[in-house]
Amino acid sequence: MTSITERGCTEFILAISDTKDVAAWLPVLSALFELNKSNDIRVQLLKAANNIARATELPEARRVLDQLLHQMPAERMAYTNPNNFSFISRLRAPLARQ
């Protein structure tokens, strides 16, 4: 498996959004996350993991989401797109309250 472009990432996420067994894609999301060092692409993968966790309420989905989220930088300057930093901050907020 190789890294993915932002466009490829978007297309991948669109493709799995129409799949009945989205939980089966969790290992693929994790692998793509590890292969891509771009924080902005990683955010797209986190969005997919978040959607799976919210839609399925599977414990495995939540675990993968939390695991990936902990690897994301907390500095605004680490993201090209400021909306991505905002998304990460919103996802982290409930974790900070725990």
C-alpha cells in the first residue's frame, strides 16, 4: 500500500460511505493514516473514522478514532487548512473533559 493524494482520499471516503460494512474499512483507514504524513489528508481519514464511529457505535470504531486522534498535532500551524485544525480541536474537546 502506498500513500494517497488528497483527491484520492476524498474519493476513497466517498466510496466507503456507500458500503454496508464500513467497519471492515477501519484497518484500511489506520493503514492509510500511517502511510500519509500530511496532516490535512490525515484529517480526512479521521473524518471517515469519526463518521463510522458515530454511525455504527462500534467500540472498535471509537478505539481507532481515539488512537488516530492522539497522533494528530495540537498546533494550528501544523495544518494547511485552518478548518482541519478546528475539526481536530472539536474532536479533542470531549477527551479533554474526561
